[in-house]
Amino acid sequence: MPFRFEEADGTVEAGLKRIGGEQIDAALVAIRSRELETGRIVHEVRRRGKAVRALIRLVRPEFAAFDGENAAFRDIGRSISGARDSMVLIDTLDALAGEDDKLDPDAVRRLRRRLAQPPEKARPLRQVLDECEERLVAARVRAAGWTLTADDWQAIGGGFARTLKAARTAMKDLAKTGDPACSHEWRKQVKYHAHHMRLLRDVGPGPAQTRATRSMALADMLGERHDLDVFMAMLAAQPRRRGDAEMLERLARLARKRSAKLDSKARKLGKDLFGEKPHKLVGKWAERWADRARQEEMA
């Protein structure tokens, strides 16, 4: 079934169990696949884990198990993040190098080889994925017993508002400071909100899908911006060997230029999405939820 609460669920609690179980099952299918390449498996497991974390964040005030479950899925994602991080650095290098034909190709190749080398103490990824599978199987059992202390809008309104406020606060903090940490926090909260809008598509299909799509586009911009921040930090840590210094500086300039463009676009879209006071947007969706409930009673 789709990633959204549906009338057929009966209660928010039942929907929570269904959606959470489906996401965990999808992650397990990916891990157990012998056809998917490793990079795709890592991506799929991380994606499904983030979806579960967004789901339980929506019901956080009424979900006593939130802290433990959030930590469990966060740790699963972190355990395989190293593989994703190295791939992103290489992809970022390739993208930026393609924009400057004056870069020394030999220097770029040397940097690419260094980035492709696994850390000395890195564990085999297949072993890490096997451990992730064990954790996900245990989580699947727990998800079947998840309970909430409220239903209907009371079950999700608090979590919906909390994420909106957090996204708006992070947006303002970034505007004031330009701190990469604020950009990263904003991206996380925007992505949670995008998932929340997807979960509410049965309540207001058109508006929810539109807002989800625009929010995910913003999250992608901020995600690329974060990747560039990590890339620039990596460049700064590289030894200035003969023949590499000019290449490193040219790449840093390209990264800063790309980051500035993303910041400009993100600010404009962010103002459209999060410029409105959170309580007003929460009120609109509370009313849509109530309207659907009235329609169900009349049916």
C-alpha cells in the first residue's frame, strides 16, 4: 500500500503499524537481494530508514517508544553511511571536474583514487549489511506492537507542528549565520516535513502532493549543499603535494560557486514553503482532516 495514512487503516495507530512495517519490509528485501549493486542497497536501506523516522516523528508526542525507535533506525543508517559518504565525494568530484577543462586530469585522477580507498579499519560492507538485517528483523517485530495514546488529528497534530517549527527555525538560523550545520539541520527538518505531507495525501491529495514535491526539491538542494560542504572540508584536509595545490584550489572555488547558487535558490523556495506562521498551516491541515472525517460519517 502507499506511503500514506488511508481511510482503510481505521485508526492512526493501525496506519502507523502498516506503514512502518511496509518500509522495514522493503529495506529487508533490498538487503537480501542478490541482484542490486551494493551502492543501491545502501541507498535503499537508508531511504527506508529515514521514511520510518519521519513517520514516527509525525506521531512523536503520542508515541512513547519514539526515542528508542528513532535511535535504532538512526544507528542503522549511520552504520552504513561510510559507504555512501565516499561515493558522494567521488560523485561531487566528478561533477565539479566536468565544469573546468583547465583542471590537471592527472591530479584529479590521483585525488579520485585516494577517495576510493576504504578506511584502514573499515569493516566489510556485506558484514555490516548482515548486521543491519538482524536489526531490521527485530524492528519489524517491534513495529507490529507499536501503540499510540491518541487517535485522529490528536495523534499527529503535535508532531506535524513540531517539525514545521523546527524547519522554520533552522531556515532563520541559516539566514543569520550561514553556518553549514544550520543548513544540514534545515535539510533534515524539510525532508521530515516532505514525508509528512506524503503521509497526508489521502486528506488533501492535490495540496499535499504539491507541497511534498516542493519540499523534497528543497531538501535535495540542501542535500547537495551539504555534500559540497563535506567536499570542501575534505579538500581543506588534503596535503598540498606538488602538482595538486592548484587543482585543489580550483575545485574549492567551483564548490563555493555552486554552493552560493544553491543557497540563493533554497532561500527563495524556503520562503514560499515556510514563510507562513506554523500555526496557520497546522490549522489548515487540521481542518482538512476534520472535513474528511465528516465526509466519512456522511457516507
